[in-house]
Amino acid sequence: MEENILELRNVTKTFGDFVAVDSVDFELQAGEIHAILGENGAGKSTLMNLIYGLYHPSDGRIYVTDREKWRYRLRAKSPRDAIATGIGMVHQHFMLVENLTVAENIALSLGQFRAGVAKSISENGSYKDWFGKFLFKKDEAIRITEALSERFGLTVDPSTLVRSLSVGLKQRVEILKALAVDARILILDEPTAVLSPQEVEGFFTILRKLQADGRAIIFISHKMKEVLEISDRITVLRRGKKVYLGPTGELTARELAREMIGEDINEVERSANADIGSDPPDNVLQLSNLTVLGDRDEVAVSDVSMESRRGEIVGIAGVDGNGQRELAEAIMGLRHNASGTISILGANPKGIKAVRQRGVGYIPEDRQTTGVIAAFSVTENLLLNVTHLDNLTHWNVLNQKRKRETAEQLITDYDIRPPVADTPASSLSGGNQQKIVIAREISLHPDLLIAVNPTRGLDVNAARYVHENLLAQRNQKKSVLLISTELDEVLLLSDRLYVMSRGKLIEATAQRNDIETLGLLMTGESHTDLSDGLDES
Ligand code: ADP
Ligand code: MG
């Protein structure tokens, strides 16, 4: 039997009255890839932050076994302590200094040992103990980075500014940072969320290499397919509790899903494409040669032409940060650095108010700044939209009873928790704030709905409810533009499919069953011609 190098016994973490991690036992064996599966809010990140010393357990104990096989209780006061025992973590959101080079970022991570004793990489790629201060010079940092890259097959140019790297490469730098200090236990928190299908494959190759090198990996994900492909064992968390532990393959994907959410899932069914529009096509949205500049005056959306018609969901897939946000904001009248034309129901409204009055609903990517007003109550946020207020107003008098009823109905329908209408939106979790935005925008049944990552942060049931509502919009001959980084979601819902990559929009409806090609399009490998050059990589 393999030895445990990390053990959690009865670990609990509470935030106020809320139990985020509830008496969890967890074991990590040397050399295994152990997946932690759980829907959003299950407590995965919290559990990892406890191991990494960012949080401290409210109860329970954590044990590690060190290189010399000594088992002792870990009381990490900070990540520094966790790192010194050989634990490395790559967070859901990267922790790199964008304006430094790759080598400088690695050096920074090594520099955290200035005051201590630690094992870390030397210039020839082997590990050694460093005592006292760890000083580095620029060329030394570059040599160390090169040695690391070579040893683990993680190629990245040491002198490049992190800012200019793709997300996939940034992640590589994060892993190198952990390896630079010889992490024997690598915690990867939703590492594939930001990657395209091809990048995921490359990433898995790296994980297997690290595993072969004797390192143990905790792989966190809510994507079943990936977990089944890469892991040796699976722990499932549900609402803070460990509900399952077993070898990969013991349960089917469906059985695991049931463990995750506690009941059988049934995904929405998309009926055959509702016969679209009329002849000539009934375009709700028409973009012609739209170019939009981003926040740093770079070309974020490049010469985009497309249309979306009544009775269809047009999906735009793509990895985060390829111009999707700027595209949505331009359509909503929130971006003025744009050229080309945006036509909505035959008009060219200017500014968000005019766009909304044209009958456009908007589920923005960033709910914190544009989705909800934190200080307003749940009710006020639900009814914020002018159209809602019009419906509830008769001869300029707001019908208070109907206002309350409408809000309470939406709270029930969308399972907004806690179900308290007059609590400020700021006191709700991110997922529940998202439900407010979705309830408000969808319940108006706008002619055109722009939805950007509408189910991000939602649990499985809430996500399914949103999917059903988007389909209902389409079946009522409305038009939905669904922009999402979740390829599965786009494939499930859309009648026509585009991929957005580096500001360009490519129609890919005919490639919808070909994940390979879609992945290549998403990484920008093939911009212009679908039939060309796909077999090169
Ligand atoms: P997961 O990573 O599985 O999606 P998290 O561990 O991030 O879930 O969160 C678990 C629960 O704990 C969520 O309901 C979240 O809102 C809550 N939570 C996480 N961090 C904090 C915190 N610092 N304060 C209060 N609640 C928190
Ligand atoms: Mg998380």
C-alpha cells in the first residue's frame, strides 16, 4: 500500500455561522493524482486554502509526512510554512506579477526563502538546501528557469514578460514556481477552467510527467470527463462534506454526478432547431465590420460581421479574454471606441439606455460592477430594469403589492438564497447575485438577450434552470446571443455556433461535432481557413 503524504482528519472551517468545510477526512498518497470533485460552492477551494495555510481550520488536524518519512502535524500559519513542507498551490486566479519576466517571477517565489531554510532548485536542475538568504542575479534566475523548464518539459521563454503570455503559458509559470521550491504536493485549483481542449491535453501530459517524477497532485475540477481521464482516485465534496472516496472508474460519470448534487441530473433537451425566422431572414441583431478597441486601445474585436435571428440561440465559444467582453459591451452601447455598424431590430441605438429600450436584455460577465447594485435590496435589484417598473406602474403609481409579489415569485422561481426580499444584494453569495441578474433579465423576455457566461458560479440545478430559460426564449421566437467559455454549454444550447479568438469571429456551426477543430479555432491556431492546416499541430 502506498503511504499517505498528507492526511486531513475531521477538518472543519466555518465562516461566521456558515460551515464551508464540514468534518472532512482526506488522504493523499505519494505519487497519485487525486481529484476533488464538487459543484460550485462545495468547499473545494476552502479545503485547499486550509492545506496551503491561507486559512486555519476551525477544528480538526492536518498531518504531513516529510521527505525523511517523519509524520507530523502541520500548523501552517501562512503559505510560507506550507511551501517549506513541500506543498505548492496553483490558484484558480493566477498570482503572477504581470510586469515582470518569467525568470523574475520564479526568482520572486524563490526569494520568499530569504529568511529560512528550504529545498529548492539549483542552476543545474537538481535540488539542494538553501540556508539563510537566497540571493539571485538576473542571469542566475534565467539559468534556474531554463534548468527547471528542461527537467520537467515545461517550455517557456524565461525573458518574456508574463503580461504577454497566453493563459496556458501563465499556468505553466505558476507550476514552475511551485517546482522551483520542490513542491512534492501540488494543489491545482480548477486548472483547466482557462484552457482550450488542446491545452488541456498538453496540460495532462505535464501532470503525468510530474506524477512519474514522484509528485502527488490534487486536481480540482467540476468537469467529470477530465477527472475520469486524469485521476487515480476521486473524492467528492457536497455542501462542505466528503460524500465519496474511491478509485477512478469505480463509479460512472452519472453516478459521480449524483454524488455531487445529491440527486439524478437530467440535462435540458434541445428540440430540433425551431424553424428560423422568415424569408428574408428576420434579423434581430446585425453586426457589420465591427471593430472595437479595448481598454488599452488595442484591437479587441476585429472586423466582426454576424447576425442573429428570431428563434435561435447563437453561441460564441472561446477562451476568456479574446474580445468576448468587448463585443458584448459594444452591442450594449457601453463602448464608444468602435467602428462599423450595430443594428438592433433595424435601428442603430446609441448608448445603453437606447439599446435597452429597443428590447435588449443583458447578463454581463462582471456582475459585481454592472449586474447588481450591492447596496440595493434583492427586490430593488430584481426590478431595477425600467421595463419591469413600467409593468408595475399604473398612472405613475407603483403597485407595491404587485412589486412584492413579482419579486417573491422570481426569488422562488430562481431559488435565490436566502429567500429574503429586502436584504441587501451585497449579503448574497456570488452565485445568488448572479441568479438575481438572470431572473431580472430573462423574465422580461427581451427580443434579444445577450448572455455572457450566464451560469458561471451557479450550481448544477441553477445552471439547468438558466439553460431551460434560454431555450424558452428561443422557442418563443426571441433571439439569444450566448457568449460562454464553457464549450459544453455552448454546444448544448446553440443553433448556430461561432468561435471567438483574438478578436476574430469564425462561424463553426459545421464543426460542432469536431472538438479537435473547435479547440484549434479557440486557440487561434487556424484563423482563416477551416479546411487548411488543421493537421499541422
Ligand atoms: P468551491 O471552490 O467548491 O466552489 P469554495 O470553497 O470557494 O467552493 O466555497 C465554499 C462556500 O464557502 C461557498 O458557499 C462560499 O460562498 C463560502 N466561502 C468561501 N470563502 C469564504 C469566506 N472567506 N467568507 C465567507 N464565506 C466563504
Ligand atoms: Mg473554487
